[in-house]
Amino acid sequence: MSSSRFIITVIGIDKVGIVAGITQVMAQHKVNIVDISQTIMDDLFTMIMLARITDEDFDLAAFQKAISEKGQELGVEVKVQHEDAFRFMHRI
């Protein structure tokens, strides 16, 4: 893996427990937050995080599944993208 960093985006209607639920899954998979930005506009919640993993045995598919399931439970959309893919998709 050329980079151990990921972009995690969370979007949905604001409610109590979104940050706690998402970060709980991250902690369970040993994913560390490098940077975080969160905004609430009226009742729309948005969060973007730059996250890093250090575990050589990190299972991206398992993490994506767990965080997606937590997002469904919380009623938000969660996407996890490898930093390299994110940068490639958003280059000018």
C-alpha cells in the first residue's frame, strides 16, 4: 500500500451520536484521525476526516463494511476512500 491514509466522509440529517458511532468503529479497527472537519447547516450534518492506519494487517474491506453498517444504523451516508484514489479523482 503506497499510503496508509484514507478520506472518510459522513453526510446526513443531524442527530445525537453520529460522531460517537463513527469514531467508535474507527477505534475498533485502530484507525486514527489525523484531521477532522465538521459542519452542521440547518439540520444537515457533514464531516470529513483524514485518517491513518498503522496496522500492517488492516482489512480495508472489513472496515468499510463495519463503518457502512454503522452509518446505516445512524441514518447517514459514510464513504471511505484511499487517499491516493481521492486525490486522483479530485485533481484538476
